[in-house]
Amino acid sequence: MAGITDHPFRTFMKEMGAGVVVTELVSATGLEYKSKRTQSLTSFDESQRPVGVQLFGENPEHIASAARFVEGLGADFVDLNFGCPVPKVVKKGAGSALLRDLPALGKVLQAAVGAVKIPVTIKIRTGWDANSRNADQVVQVAANEGITWVAIHGRTRAQAYEGRADWDYIGDVKARSSLPIIGNGDIALAEQAVAYLRDYKLDGIMIGRGALKNPFIFYETMSLWNGEGLRGLGQREYAKAFLRLKEHLVARCDDRTIQIQLKKFAAWFSTGYSGAAQFRKSIFQARSTDETTEIAVQFLNTITIAHSEMTSNEGFLMGGHG
């Protein structure tokens, strides 16, 4: 999730119970040309392990070089993104564009796997569009090239983030796959994550946008998965979580970035709760980090509501990043 899963957020997510975290999209070509900004996206610390660096690109040589760079950083695995639907990525032949050219995709996979000793994983979509869903074929190519696991987002590239993720399709691919399959798409509640894991016999669940609305989802999911239920978890303490995220942002970011990120996350946390719309108007008018924090904490302290309970039908604000 570009612009979201940065260093501070990944550390926060690990503290909130995420099992594995992955960086935001990193351009293999940017690393090839030693872009300082691109290199900065790959930073992580020991608290984030196991951590993967997510690369995108269409040039096998650049991908191989970038994979070696990632291995040199000490990352636990290289994750190649073939699911990104963003036009500026697809137009270059990267992201989900490679789902239309399996021979080219195979060359990229071969280059990455051959360049490093750490695992190489991939994320894909179900296909380019409804008439060319080919995730099962992509998984076979991945198996042939030595990929460790495949994460499947349950939409085609043509869908972007519209409609609903097709978990039946993900389950069908899993049933025929020799590789571990991780499912992704539209998971907002722990109950959903556990049901998909069990019903489709998946090897894992990847949560993106759902963690922006509910950062407690990882703890809740593991509690359900382990048969402990949700009752013992108490209420979602949004204000406490917000302040902890702020600590991580302050440790690594300038004040402008801190304000931007805090406002975004406060808005996402508030979605669906009574008074959220007015709260968002107030927080986006705040002029300092202290003012942003004061407004956010005051409101978030009013929504310590347990688990999936909400007070309105307001849809989630996030779009285009999960």
C-alpha cells in the first residue's frame, strides 16, 4: 500500500499482532539507478521480522539486481508485485500487466530466484479481466520457477478495487496448487479471516485496507483462530493505538509527514462511528501536530467499542490501496 506501509506503520502493525509485514511498493528500476528516495522505502528494523521488501518492475536484470540489494539489506524475503493496477505502473509493463504475458513473467521470476538465496514470493490478481482470469496458470509458472508462495488478491486488474473479491476463485486455485496460497481482499473483520482460512484451506491471509480501519484485526484474528474467542480482548482502544502510532512516526518522520499520516489514520479509525464526518472536518483543519493529536484523542476516546460494533452504516473511506 503505497504511502501507507512505511517503516513506522510496519513497526506499529507488528506490535498490533501482524505475523509478517511487507514494505510498500519499491521500484526495481529506481534501485538500479540508486535513487535515494527509492532506497529509503526499503528500510526496516529488527522488530519487524519477518519482513519482506516488495519490488515491482518488468526488466529481469533490474529485478535481479534489486533482489540482490534486498538480500544485502538482510530482509527475510523478496516479494514481487504482479497485482498493482495503477496505470503508471501497468503502462510500463509492470504490476498486473505481466499477468497478460506469462513467458515474460516467467523470465522475471527466474531472474529473481536465481539472484538470491532468500525466498522469493509473489502477489497477483485473479487475472487481467473477467475474460482472462489465469491465476492458476500463474501459480504453475511460479511453482516451476521456485517461488515460495503466492498471494492472490481476489479481483482482476480491470476491477481495480470495485466490486467484491472472489474468494471462491481463490479457493479453487488453492485446491489445485502445489504452492502455499495466501488470500487477500475485503477482509475487515477477524471472523472473515478465520472463515476464509478454514473454508478454503488457505495457507495464510493477507490484510491490507482492513488494518487501516481496524488495527486490532490481527490480534482478534489470532484469538479466534486459537479458539480463544473475542470476549477476552476487551474493547478497541483507538486513542491508545493512535498515540502509539504517533510515537513511531515521531521517531522517523519530519513534522509535515507526521501531521499528514496522523490525520489520515485518525480519519480511517473513525470511519463508521457516530460523529465521524464532523470529526474529519475538524482534524483536517488542524494546523499543528499537537492540535491534531488533541482533536484525535478527544474523539477516539469516545469510540472504544468492542470488535465489529459500529454506530452508522458509513462506508470505509479508503480506496485504491489494498
